[in-house]
Amino acid sequence: MKLNLGSPDRVIRIVFAIVVALLYALGEISGTAALVLGLLAVVFFATAVVGFCPIYAALKLSTKKAALK
């Protein structure tokens, strides 16, 4: 598994997950919206922690900078 998420992309995904968690905790989202956003937040958080996005891999995309030699 080749890492394909760069630092800015990972930070954005983690911030999104935190915002969704806060909105849920504060009661701002509920019902179907909470379930959909919660699932998306979990996926975003997991991909950010691992540094790999399967959708990016399928599309042959990467936001990770190439290593300097």
C-alpha cells in the first residue's frame, strides 16, 4: 500500500471529523444527517491516520509530495 495523502489533505480530513463530532455532541446534527456525516467522518479520520485513500488509488491520484533526493 503506497501512501497517497499529503499533510494538508490529512489535516483537512481530521478537522472535518472533529467538526462533525463536535456538531453531534452539541446536538446540532441528528437523525440521518448525523449518521451520514458520522460515517463519512470516521472514514475520513481513518484514511487520514493511515495516509492512504482507496478512492485516490483507484483514480491514480496523490496529494503526497514526492520524496526529495
